[in-house]
Amino acid sequence: MVTGVSFPFCANFSGRRWRKVSTPRSQGSSPKGFVPRKPSGMSTQRKVQKSNGDKEIQSTSTSKESEISHQKTVETSDDDTKGVVRDHKFLEDEDEINGSTKSISMSPVRGSSQFVESEETGGDDKDAVKLNESKRSEESDFLIDSVIREQSGSQGETNASSKGSHVGTTLYEILQVDVEPQQLKENNAGNVEYKGPVASKLLEITKASDVEHTERNEIDDLDSNSFFKSDLIEEDDPLAAGTVETGDSSLNLRLEMEANLRRQAIERLAEENLLQGIRLFCFPEVVKPDGDVEIFLNRGLSTLKNESDVLIMGAFNEWRYRSFTTRLTETHLNGDWWSCKIHVPKEAYRADFVFFNGQDVYDNNDGNDFSITVKGGMQIIDFENFLLEEKRREQEKLAKEQAERERLAEEQRRIEAEKAGIEADRAQAKEEAAKKTKVLRELMVKATKTRDITWYIEPSECKCEDKVRLYYNKSSGPLSHAKDLWIHGGYNNWKDGLSIVKKLVRSERIDGDWWYTEVVIPDRALVLDWVFADGPPKHAIAYDNNHRQDFHAIVPKHIPEELYWVEEEHQIFKTLQEERRLREAAMRAKAEKTALLKAETKERTMKSFLLSQKHVVYTEPLDIQAGSSVTVYYNPANTVLNGKPEIWFRCSFNRWTHRLGPFPPQKMLPAENGTHVRAIVKVPLDAYMMDFVFSEREDGGIFDNKSGMDYHIPVFGGVAKEPPMHIVHIAVEMAPIAKVGGLGDVVTSLSRAVQDLNHNVDIILPKYDSLKMNNVKDFRFHKSYFWGGTEIKVWFGKVEGLSVYFLEPQNGLFWKGCIYGCSNDGERFGFFCHAALEFLLQGGFSPDIIHCHDWSSAPVAWLFKEQYTHYGLSKSRIVFTIHNLEFGADLIGRAMTNADKATTVSPTYSQEVSGNPVIAPHLHKFHGIVNGIDPDIWDPLNDKFIPIPYTSENVVEGKTAAKEALQRKLGLKQADLPLVGIITRLTHQKGIHLIKHAIWRTLKRNGQVVLLGSAPDPRIQNDFVNLANQLHSTYNDRARLCLTYDEPLSHLIYAGADFILVPSIFEPCGLTQLTAMRYGSIPVVRKTGGLYDTVFDVDHDKERAQQCGLEPNGFSFDGADAAGVDYALNRALSAWYDGRDWFNSLCKQVMEQDWSWNRPALDYLELYHAARKLE
């Protein structure tokens, strides 16, 4: 008896393994020994790619294609849904052989719906799209194979007998067997069970199928190239010919069977959904990535029931990936079913779509859209990363394209400039040739053509390159008593300078005192030019120069003049071209060198910025790369979390705005290095900034958030870029157009540095009638508006690359010929502050930061808070900077109260003034940030006021040349002595009593002193005039006091001095010491304000310098007396005398330190971001 066997049929194709279907070939090219197969028809499905974006439009399939599609495939898998033909694997693990049942059952199995609504639908059952997932028995593959083998066996007895007699029985024959009623019944599961001969036959076929599958898979695994070698079978082999027909028939029958099964499944699904009133289903029911899905819509149940055209429009992954639009076609199914095929990309995890008529009638699932879940597709987080990688590649592509465009544009500019240069050189050559022609022709008119009593030439008829004798009558001129005679000659009005130098000898053949020498006439000579002398060049004393007209002789047989001048013009042109080429090459090399130095300086500055907080926190690697992992090291011993048993790390990215939100708190683990703890973080691909704080517990407690600023470290290589901030400076000074003091320098230099970091910066400035308009580019009228009862004209221009708005009230407040000094300065600047805010409001500006400066624009802070923050400018935050606390303390105090953040010009100065009554209540928002210098103004590589350009690489050579030039210019002794420079305003703040002492001390140590500066107080000025007179009489060759201001001389002093002395009593920031280091001069300073923050004593401040990421760079002293100056100055001079190599290396070191606005700009940006976080 045959035991019962159950065969579950399944429409779920997800469990299949990879299988091979051999591609059939024609008999003519068939390999020996194997069966060639005739190719079957292939279904075609055209896909039209739209050029804009990644939108894909698929053309509709015909109704015939929607029913069945024959595909020619080499390899298929259950994960590949690109075709409509599916293979079905025999599920051996689900076979059950049960001797007691003695039956075979076939049962349909249904799954759950795969269609889902968008998350907004709320799961409305009525409108939900429901699809039944039915499972078809994978033994259908086996049954189809049995039928195919039966058909093959009927055509070739050899084939049939090789597999056994049971293989010749087909499924059709089984189904045609007369089945007795007792052999057929339903089991408990509702399946049909076969008994008796039917069951026996099926079991036999099952066993034969196992053998068949094994053998066929072994053959299919062979390499296709060797499989089809033509020498494996003869064309006239009758067995092969029969096998070809068998293979062709088998494949066609198999495809037909599969198409029938597919059609039946679709018809069943259509019927079921129609009965349930569901208007949508898809096939296959389990949609997988990187394959096709056919979507069916019942138009009659849709809002499109009256439309003749039905289209689908959609995209994948919540409408974010690969949009598509294609037309649906009517099907043969019962009901008004329309369908189309959509290719599902491998990156998809869901498909979203709506239907429409191609115009304005839509079926969008009641506003919720339709969606299908893709089984086995990407996870959402993987898709996000995939999009970021795509974005990165796109950015790289765009960057390359932009670089290529810029290269081509630069090449075009170069070609155009070269063309213009050629034209200019041609014009100049023509002009110079014309001038030379005129001069030479006048000379030729005067030149002697015949024998003269003073000289003559033999032979008289000569030409170029002839050797002639030139005779001179010594007794006829002023050289009659000369011992020796020499000729100094040239040609064509000394065209090539002194080109003929010959000694004359006495002629024995001619009577009289005649002397001669042999001369070769130069090529292309029209005229010879010469004088006689008593010696060679540089040694001659007496000359006979024909009464200062020189001697000239025409070359009788010279080249035609017209030809000569054409050639001469061309020669001049070639010379000009070569000079231009060398000049431009030198300029390019210098520009490239400057750009390289700037880039290297910025890189060093960023590194020092990251290392400046290493005593608290640092990362490995130091440069964080997007998409990588980074280890954060934290030392709580130097923070408010010192001694806490646990440290928790909280971080996010992109200024706490990253799409992933704040990461969960992470407990930090002990690190190997002492008191440090560490945490590892995976950096997203779209990160540009890493943000973090530390706490004592997971749920909070005490935080270390860097005094409210948070810790921020830049991330490099990410696909996202930091969005730019908009900063507006409201100020009354701006260098170089309206500069009185350091405020104007700060406004311009800080704005440029922040703008270079890709932020947007505008400046609002009064339009003084004293502006230096030659420094304003693209100046034009912008608009007018009214405020305060007067019209205010607004002008726009570019200053140092910055956008500047000039406010000109028509009441004449700024038509005074000056910036400061009017009796109503408070009224003038108060009006300006109010007008500036009104301009922002009426102009529709919404800046992130409004930055005001000193007492003159302090009213901006409270006017904004009192009158503008609730009327359209609520987004803005106020930052206020104190440059000088000596003036307008009451205004500064009021601004401190209303500002969101406040700064002054150095950290030490901020501590020194922290006790001031206007500052003390606001220390929580008060920060010190050191000013910088403009590296383009102070640049020894491109400084026109020094003798040779230099960098840190040739600092010794450059400074030596500058010192010699300075000594020559001021009349000092040209000697290798230490030179101390002093560049300052002569006021008590600058320590004038210490300056005087330092001068005498330097002279006592055999040094040289140069002072440049003047005093606003006449008494101090007269005092220094008397000192200058005394020094110039006593130490004339070693001291020079220049009691005025001379910009070019200041550059030469910075470059030529070995030391720059800055002994200020107080100094909020100080720029002199920074400029000195830019030129490789060593600063000698008093420890106060910004001097202490920027100069690190070589003997005492090594550790403090390292905390700032720097090396020691100068000499400093504490006191305000002579002993303090002596302590620093003596050490400096001794270092110069005793360790010149070490001193030279120190000069190189200070030159490589960055005291530009690169670092202060980073600090200001952190402050701006902190201000924006405030509510």
C-alpha cells in the first residue's frame, strides 16, 4: 500500500533557493553530447526613464503581457521578482509520509494581507487595502517536471527507460485515471486525499523526481562556456536531434503550466477582492526588493470609475526615492480590473502611490495614499545611510564638475589675459621702436662719414661683422699725456650698452701720434658709438668723449633701415614678452606660496583650537571624520565633576539639531591614562559638528556644559554643511574707510574672518562726509525710508569684500567732517542706532546676530529689547563688545544688562574689569576673546615697505636685510648689534616711564634703539623731543627717536628689529606684540591684559603655552618699575648675544604662530551659537 502524502500548494515564493534554467540554443551550434533546447519567446516591458531627476516612467504592458510572460533566463532566485515566470521548489522538509493515512492531499494555504495604509490612515477597515497571501504547494514544480518528462519519454524510448517506467506517467494521465469513490475523500483540513493507484502513482513520480532533480542540477552547475562547446556533439546525431525536440517541448510546456498557475492565482485574488469590495491587490502578494510587482486596481470601486485613462504615480520609501508614473491597462479579469507592472528597487522598504486620470482626478485612499510593504528590503536606518552616501557621491560629482568649470574659466581668463598682454606688448614695442628710430636717425645725421683729424677707420667701406682698424690721434685731444689708451664702445646709440672694450697700440706705419685697435663691427650695426679713455671700465680717469657727444661713425654697408626697424620692433616685443612671462610667473608663485601659507596656518590654528582644551577633553582621532567612530576622552579632575563616582556622556550632532536627536546617555569607562574616562561614538555621515556635555548621573545631576557653551568639535568629510548664520554689525567705525582706533580694525577683520567661514555678514555704518570713498567698491544708492521725522538715504557698497549699508539721515547729523569730536556725539550715535534697527525692520532683515560695539552703538542693545524684539526681529540675539571701558560707562552698563552675550578683547582684561560695577552683575554672559591682526596688511612675504620678502623659512635672511635697510634709513651704525624697536602712542597707559628706562638699559648693553610714535599730550611730546636731542647727540649711531607716525617706517621697524618692547601699564588686548611676531620679532612685554594672553615667557610659561596649543614666544615681567623691565630686557639681550642659533629658531617659531583672526573668529562663532540657544 502507498502511504498518504500531503502536498500543500503555496503562492508564497519567498522560500526558494537559487536555481538554474539553461538557456536553449539552436541545433546548429549545439554542443556534443548534450541536449540543445529551443528558445522560447520573451515578454518585453519597455521602461522610459525621464531625464529630470530619478523619476521613472514605465510604459504600460499589453493585456496579453499581463496574463502571461515567457522569459529567457540563465539564473533565477526567489528573491528575484523581475519576471512573471516563477520556479517552485519541492519542500522536502514539509513532506510527510504517513503509512496510516494512505492518502495524498492538496490544500491551499492563505496568509495575511501585505498592503498597508500610510501611518495617517488609522487603520480604517473599510478603506484598507487587503490582500490574501495564499501559499501554493511547492510540489507543483515536481508535478510539472513529471509532465515534461512524460512528454519527453513518449518521443524517445531511450530517455524514458533510462529514468524508469514510472516517469512516463503524466499528471494528465493521473487525473484521467478512473477514480473510485472510495479512493477520494476530504481530510479534516478540507484537503482532497487520493488513495489506491492514484496515490501510488504520485509517490512513484515523487521518488523519480528526486533523482531527476539531482542529475539536472549537477549538469546545470557546469560552466556555461564549457557546456556549449561545439565539439561535444555531431550535427547529424539522430539522438541529439530527438533530444532537441524533447527539450523544446519540455520548456514550452513548463512555461505554459507556470503561466496557467499564475493566471489562476490572479483570477482567484481578483474574485476574492471583488466579493469583499476591495479595490486593490498586487501579485505576487509578498513584494520583494529588486523585482517586479503587478498592481491591480478595480476602477469601478474607485473615484476613477468614469475615467477612460488610469495612471499610477508614486515613489518608494515614503515618497523619498525613485518616483514613477505609468499607465494602467484594462485586464481580462472578472470586474473592472486594471493593472500595471512596477519595478521595485533593491533599496525599497515600501512603495507609496496614488491613482489619477492624468489630470486632476485622483484616488489617493481618502488623502492617506496607498502603500505596500516590501518584504526583505532595506531597514529605514540603512536607507537613510544609503541616501547620505548617494548625497556624498553627488556632492563629489558636483565638486568635480565645479572644479572643472573653474579650471576652464581660469584657463579662459588666462588666455584672454595673455592675448591682452600680447597686444599691450606689441603696442609698447611699436612705441619704443618709433622712439629709437627717431633718436638713431638724428644721430646718423650728425655722425661722421669721412676721415676725421681725430680718428678714422680702415677700410672706410665696411659692413657688419667686418674686422676693421680704428685709429685715434692721441695728440689731438685730452688724452695726449695718457700712458695707455682704451676704446669703450657700442653700436646703434649704445643699444646693448658697453659692448666693445679694446686697448689701443701705437701705429708705427703712420706719421704722427696715431694709435689703433682692431674692432669687429657688430651684427646689425647702423652706427658705431665710442669714447676713448686712459684705462678700462671702472679704472679710467680721463676720457675723450668728443665734448660729451661721444664719437659716432656710420657703417657704410649696413642692412636696410626698414628691415632693421622691423626686426628691432620684433626683438623689443620678444623681450617684453619674456619679461612679462617671468613677472607673471613670479607673481603666480608668490600667490601660490601665500595661499599655501594661509592654508597651513589655518590648519595649525584648527589643531591648536582642538588641543586648547586637551586638559579637559580631546578625541582620537583629533580630526573627526563623518561615518567613522571616535573615542572621546574626558578628564573630570579639571572640571566641576571632579571626584564624582560616575561620568555620563550625552551627545548629538549639528548643534543638537541632528535628525537622530540626542543620543541616549552613555556611561563613560575608565581610560588607561590616569584620571581620564572615555566613550566611543559612531559619527553619522551627515554630521558637521559633534556636540556633547557631561553629567554625574544618567538622569542628570551636576552638568559640565562648559559654562553654558557646551562642547563642540567640528566633523570633517560629512555630506551636510553647517547652515550659515546671518550676522549684522552696527558700528560707527570701520577700517579703512572710517577708522579712528582699534574698533574699526575689529569690525572689518572679524567680519572678514567670519565671512570666510561661510557665514553671511553685513555692516551698518553712518555715511560720514569724511569717508574714504576710494576704498568703497560698487557704491550705489539702495533705498530711502523715513524715521524720526527725517528721510534716511541708504547707500550700499563693498569694503574689503564686505557688504556695507551706509545710513545718511538728511538732517545732517553726519555731515560734520569728522567721526568723533562733536558736542552732540551722544545724540548723533543714538539716532544712528535707532535708525539702524528701523532699517533692519523695514528692510525685512531677520539676522541671527546683531553685534554692537562700545558706547557708541551700545543703545542698540536696549532699543532692540524694548522696541523691536516683539515687532519682527524676535529671532535675533544681541552680542555686545567692550573695546574701551574708559568712555561711556553708563551706556555700556545698560547695554550689558540687555545683551544676550557680551565680550571684551582678551580673557585677562575681562578678569581685570570684572569688578567694575557695570560688569560685575553680568559675569555669567561676559567673555574675553583676544583680537587678531589682518595677515594681508601685515605680511612679510608681500610687504612693499621692506627690502626683501621673507617667511619663516628665510627669516634670518629677511630680517638681516631689513635691519641693514633700517640702519641706513635712520643713519644708525651699520653693525651686527641687537636692535630694540618701540612702536606706540606716548601716553601714561603705554608706560612711558618704563619706555625711557628701557632705552637707556638697551644702550648700556651696547644695543640699538628705534622709537616710532607721538604723544597727544604736548607736554609728553616735548619731553620726548628733549630726550631725542640728548640721545642723538650722545648715541647718534645707536639711538633714533621718530616722534611722528610713519606707516612705511613702522613696517621696516617690525621687520628689522630683533625685539619689540610693549611695557603697557594696562592693555585690553594690544596688537603691537602680535604684529611683531608676524615679522619674526620677539616681544618683550608687561604681564597685563591681552599681553599676558598672547606672550608666553620662554623661561616661565611653557606649561601655560601648551594648554593653549602653543610654544613660548617672548619675554615678560610683572612689575611696573625699572627692575621689572630690566629682568625681561636683560634676559632677551643675553639670549641674543649668547645663543644666536637658539634666538634665530625662536624667531622662526613665533612667525609660524597664527595671531590672525582665524582663532578669534572660531571663538566668536561659538559665542554666537550660544546666544542663539537662549530663549
